Amino acid sequence: MSFADLEALGRKLESIEHAIAILSADEATNMPVGGGEKRAESVSFLHGLRHETATAPEIGDWIAKAESEDLSEEQQLALREFKRVYTNATCLPADFVRRKSQAEMRSEQLWRDLRAKNDWANFAPALEGVVALAREEAQMRADALGLAPYDALMEQFDPGNRVADVAPVLEKLKSFLIDFVPEALEAQARRHEARPPKTVKGPFAIEKQRELGLSMMQALGFDFTHGRLDVSHHPFCGGVPTDVRMTTRYRTDEFLTSLMGVLHETGHALYEQGLPKALSHMAVGQARGMAMHESQSLFVEQQLAHAPRFWEWAMPIVATHLGEGALASWDVEDVVAEVNKVERGYIRVDADEVTYPLHIILRFELEQALIGGTLEVTDVPEAWDAKMTEYLGLSTIDNPKDGPMQDVHWSAGLFGYFPSYTLGALIAAQQWQSIEKAMPNVLDQIAAGDFSGVNAWRAENIWQQASRYSTPDLLKRATGETLNPDIFIAHLKKRYG
Amino acid sequence: MSFADLEALGRKLESIEHAIAILSADEATNMPVGGGEKRAESVSFLHGLRHETATAPEIGDWIAKAESEDLSEEQQLALREFKRVYTNATCLPADFVRRKSQAEMRSEQLWRDLRAKNDWANFAPALEGVVALAREEAQMRADALGLAPYDALMEQFDPGNRVADVAPVLEKLKSFLIDFVPEALEAQARRHEARPPKTVKGPFAIEKQRELGLSMMQALGFDFTHGRLDVSHHPFCGGVPTDVRMTTRYRTDEFLTSLMGVLHETGHALYEQGLPKALSHMAVGQARGMAMHESQSLFVEQQLAHAPRFWEWAMPIVATHLGEGALASWDVEDVVAEVNKVERGYIRVDADEVTYPLHIILRFELEQALIGGTLEVTDVPEAWDAKMTEYLGLSTIDNPKDGPMQDVHWSAGLFGYFPSYTLGALIAAQQWQSIEKAMPNVLDQIAAGDFSGVNAWRAENIWQQASRYSTPDLLKRATGETLNPDIFIAHLKKRYG
């Protein structure tokens, strides 16, 4: 039976991906510096083996044959997702993939060097090469999938997301935020006047911060028999669903940044740990995509851990691990004001919940124009500056380092990926609304440190659904409606207005 | 060029082995318990891939063609070793390997269960199956290699080791030890009377013990840019030469056991780190074999760290990390008496330097008889008891748990492996003698914590030679003579007489 062949292939791929995931986590957390060269050789070999195994020509025949086999509904969903992944993985010629990967590597190397030097002029030609290939790629993907070019790029990260649906949502959000950011800043200034911001009193021992993080992970439902927390330079959530490797980093002068990072990654980890175990070898059993994954981390970070009721429970936990002095003289309002600070800034990754979407919308607009051919790389700095000035009142024209050179994504050929971040924030808010409707006392549960209710809802409606449905279908099945920007807007108004 | 094909294959194998080694080390040191099932699937897949890759039929053709290519002397040595490994890996039919592996797995499972129950009767039939297959295997290996059956088994672990050479050496050692053990015990009793044994005063914090171990590893030449020390239930030295993963375990009531374990594994680690880097993808660039590997760990543990001059340097290091109280009122003589304690016992892994070889010789004799068909499994308990009684004055007849059931090796099909342990001890002593001749002031260096001299000698004569020569040839090139039991005997007389 060809479906059985696909399952056997899935198990092989799972074993290879397991090795890559653990070797990569080990590299970031444990590997001594001199181990890097041979590790890179091994991981690169495994990536090649993975690609070769996943794109073998006979798989196409198995899929075709399996389509006429007598399959259960679950098997049909698995087959559909297998086919989707296979089509996405095989629609570019091998020679093109090589050229693309070389151009991206070159652009990334230049980016690392030239960003620090604020040198756009010497970086632009490399990025132009990447954009030219991204246009070709979008067209090839579009032809293979029967989609518009930019939709075909988004399809890699969030199956089912289309510009026709996403653009109006983000447009509405943009219009709102351009007016709302100044209002939120004024409201914040008034609050700060009434209640001056506090500062934490360090130093905070790393071991104590680690224990605090572990204790909150535990309370939030992280399963330590299937995962662990380590330290790395860049925090991540990696590993595999049965062995999730989460990391954070610590500074001793304050603890909230690391703790919020831990809570964010815990959101990712809960999704991975909550996936259906029996389907882990099939694409249909894996997490749905970038936006949905980000919605799970932002749900924990923004919807739960930035909310006042969360801190009714969390403040004593902080005191238990870091001592009463850590937040001495703070009350819940002070913590909430601190974690929800709003500030206009140049840098996306440093942005807060309110201004972040404007950074994303800027990129979403520019990269559609780049892929569509209505914008050239050479004109990006002006276009970036114009939008930053319009959206956030900040000019980047003399500072490409903090403008279009701040992210590695485009150099890495990641077009169609940026929207996922903000879609994740919207989805998180929409999930929270559904949970509040389903469980009117959910805030009391959270204030009591009981996350079993929110977890049960997400397990049933998101985690266990894995990749059975497209991103929009999954959202609609979970929350009863399509992506609705009004929910996130209402959330921002309530929190920051 | 076929030699180039073999090198490319070697790089592929190195990448697969790298993944297996790091995944295995991670499993023992970091993996949460629930990660085990999927980890086993991944590692088992990689083992299968490794075997398939290493034994592909075209390799035989490449080797044959490469033999007529114009190769440098280094390449010829590499080709010879490649062929040796390939021949050893391909001389058993796949179906036989499967049967063997099933029988061994069954015997190991029974062993784990029945050893605790002291139940030989129910274990024996499974072991009989393994022995029957081991006899077949020895014959097939013998035919393929043109060796006697037991020699063909030893060849897997120590290329070039033959019963004709090893048996007289161990016979001489046995004759000596049967008389010497009682003498050493009497001498020890006299020393204890004159100077009663001391006990260490714990508790010793694990973090402090770890720092002590790290500091000694550093002094002994362990390269922390290419390795690290972790904790595991069973100490090991794993990983790869560019990323050596060493482990120990700690108890807080005393520290010498863990420290000696660290020093032992450091010996293994130095060998791996000292191998020629440019040849790491070829069999010729890997460590020579089990006896030579054990000689490197025993060199550090027994020849260096059990010697009085070592402790002139080491005692202040212990005090630095564990406090002056750790060995308060001890002097060098006390430490040396403690680490060199001699005691008759049933259990090989608990045995000391003097009695250990008798445990090995017993097994060497019994397994030759088992493979040769002059002993049957059913008669092993009596044979074991007779030899234990003769060699160490201890009867095991009513206690198979501490007799022939104490080791997993035979269940695992490891015949021809046991001698390596004691050959390692002899080789270590022989190396030490050569070093002392070459560097008359070496003991002063060691008493000053300077191991650069011993390391330089071993790097040149052992580590950098990798697998260029057979075990006996490597020893002869390094020390100027074949394996000479008199050196180890003299060492024991000097230390314990």
C-alpha cells in the first residue's frame, strides 16, 4: 500500500530531523568552540540526506497511488498534507536551489559584515541578487501551486494565507495604529506622572533566575519529562516534541527580560509538546505554521504574562525565588506598566506590542512590491524611510543599519515570512477572546496560577489539530470566525488606551 | 580515482558517526526521560545507515582499484586499514548478523532481569544461543581473514593481537600473580599496621568536586575548546575527537572515586584529542583499538595518578578546591595507600590493579574454551568457580550473580574483548618505562604538575600514529620491544611488594 510507504518514509524523515534538531540544540548550548567545523559537516550532511529523502521522485508516484487507495478520513488529511509539503519541496529545480542558496549565503555574510559598518551601498548588489532569485522562485512556486507569486511564498510558512485575506486585516490595523501609537504614548505619560516607573533592585543570581523560570514553566504546563531549559546566546525553542530544547539567557542586573523570554518560548514548547504523538512522523502531525506557532508563544507572553491578573499569582513566585527585595515596593500595576512599556523605535525585535505590527506592515508592503517588481532594491532605503516616517515618525534615511539592514530575513531569502509575526499576535488575541467566552472565570484561574483551563482549550482546538487544516481553517474552527483585527485592536485599546 | 571515492565515503561515515556519538552523549547527559523512544529510533536509523554505507558492495571494487593506483606511502597505509575494516565489516552475511543481534538482545534482556535474581538456570539457555552463534561467527571471520577463530575475534578489537603472542604473556603474569596477591596483601597489612588507613572527611560539594576535576583535566592537557565534562550514571568518554564528551558521577561522602574516574577518562580523551586531525575521516586516522585506548586511560590513572610523586603536586590542588580539611592530616603516603588498596573480590569492575588481571585471565581462558568447543555453557559455573578458587581463593559456585553472570559482555556477543583491559595495563607500564628512559627527570616534572613531557612522548609515539600500524607493531615502534610482562610485573613488585 502506497500510504504505508509514505508512513515509512515519514518515520525515516522523523529520525533524520530528530538528529538535526538535537545536534543543533547541542551546538547552541553545549558544544565547545572547536567542535564547530565537524558539527557543521555532520549537520550539513544530514540536511542533504533529509532533502534527498523527502524529494525522491518515487514519492510522487506513491502519493498518486495513495490517492486512489481506500483511506480513512484521517489518512486522507495526512495524505493531503504530505502532498502539499512534497509539492512545495519539489517545485524548484535542484540547480536553482543551489544558486539561490549560494546567493543567500553571500548576502548573509555581507550583511553580517556591512550592517555594523552602516554600509548599504556595498550590501545592495548582493541583496539585489537575492531579490532577483526570490522573484523567480515566487513565479515557479506560483506556477506549481496555482497561486499568485507572493501567496505562493506565504504558503511555505502559513498554508492557506493569501494577500486577499491578510492585506485588508493589516491595512485596518495600520490605520488604527498610526493614530493609536501617539494616544497610547500620551496615556502612558499620564500614568507615569501619576505613578512613576519603578526599577528592579539587582543583582539577581543566575541560578535563582533559572529556578524562577523553571517554576513558572512547570506551572504553565511544560512537561519536564519531555524537555529542558538551557542557556544559549540567542534564546530559542528547538528539539523535538518528545524532547523540547528551550533556552534563555540571563543578565544579573534585571530579570524580567529573561523571564518574559522564558514565558514566550514556553508558549512554543507547549504547542510542540501538545501535538498528537501518534502522528509525529507525518507532516499532518506537525505544528501548523509560523503564524500559529507565534500565536502560541504570544498567547503565553502577551495574553497571559502581560496581564494584571497573571501577576497577582506571579509576584509571590518571584519573591519566593529572587527574594522579597526583588520587587520590593512594587505592586501589580508597576509590573504591568514595566512589561507593557510603549516606545517608538527603529528596531523591530526591540519593539513592544503596540508598535511591533507597524514594523511588520512596513516589511509586508515593501516585500510585496519587491516581489511584484514595483520596487527595486536600490529604492528600498527611501521607501523604508518614507514608511517609517509615516507610521512611527522616525527617519532612517541616514541610518540603513537601523533601517532596511536591521533584519537578516531578506538576505536569507525569507520573503512572505514577516507577516506571520503579527498574524500570530492577532491570532493570540482572538484565541484569548474565545477562551474568555468559553470560560468566564478564566481570569480567576490565572490569578490562582491554574493554567489547566487555557491549556485544555488550546490542546483541543489548536495543538491536537496539528496540520489537519490550513491556517485560516484552523483559526475558524477554533474561534468560530476568520481572522478579525477588531479583536486585537480592542485588546490594545483596553490595555494601552 | 578510487582512493578519492574512499575518502569521500570516509567523510560521509564520519558525519554519520559524529551524529551518533553526539546523540548518544546527549542521551546519557541531557535527555529528559520521555525523549528515549524517539531518540532510540533516530540513533537506530543512523546505525543502520552507517552499516549500509560502510558495507556497500561497490566499496570492494573501489578498494581493489585503489590498490593498483599510484598512492603515497601514507595513502597505502590508509588503504590497507580501510580494507581491513571493510573486510571485518562485511565477512558476516546480513541474515546472520540479524540472528546474532536478536540472540544478543534477548540474552542481554534476560541478563538484566536474572542477574539480580541470581538465576543461572534460566539464563544459561539464552547464553548458549549466543555462544553457538559466536562459534559460527569466529569460524566465518577466521575463514575471511585467514586467522584462527579466536584470533579472528580479537582482531576486531586489537588488530594484530594473536593468542600465540598474548597467551604466554598472560600465562606468565598469572603465575606471578597467584603468588604475588597474598604477598601484596601481607605487605599492605604491615603498612596498615605501621600507618593506619585514613578516611576523608566529607561532605564534598559536587560543584567543588567538579572544579577539582576540571582543573586536573586542564593540567593533564585536556583541551576544553574540543571537549567538555558532564555527569552521567555510567562514566564514559564519548563524542568525537573535535568534541570529546567526558562524564563522571559524584557522591558527596568522598571524592577520590570520582576524581580517579575523571583521570581515567581524561586518558581516553587525550588519545582522541591527540589523533591526527587531517585523517579523522579515514579509519587510519582513528584510535588503534581497545587495548591501546585502555593503555592511555590506565597510563593516566595508574601510572601517573596512583604514583606518590603525582600527589606531591595534586594534594595542594585538592586543598584549593575542596578546602584544607579535605585531606587534613593526610600526607602523600596516605593518599597512595588509599588509591592503591589491594583486596580480593568477586567483581572485576571493582578490582584493583593487582587482582584485576586475574579476573581477565580467567575470562580469557574460559572464552577460548567456549569458542573452541572444549567448554559448554552448562559447565561454566564450575569452571569459573575452579579458577576463582585457584587464582583468588574465592568460591562462586553458589553465587553466579557474582560469578559468570557479573558481566554483560558475553551476552552482548563480545568474545575476544576481555584481554584488551589487561593488555592495556601492560602497555601502559611499558610506555611509562620508555618515557622514564627517554626523560630521566619525568618524575620531577610530574611532581611539578608539568605533563607536557609525557604528553609530547605519547602524542608522537601513540596518538599521532593513530591506526597506521597493528597493535603489536605500534607498541614495538613506540617502546622498542614487543609486549613484555616483566615490565608490569616489576611495576607491581615495586608498588605493592
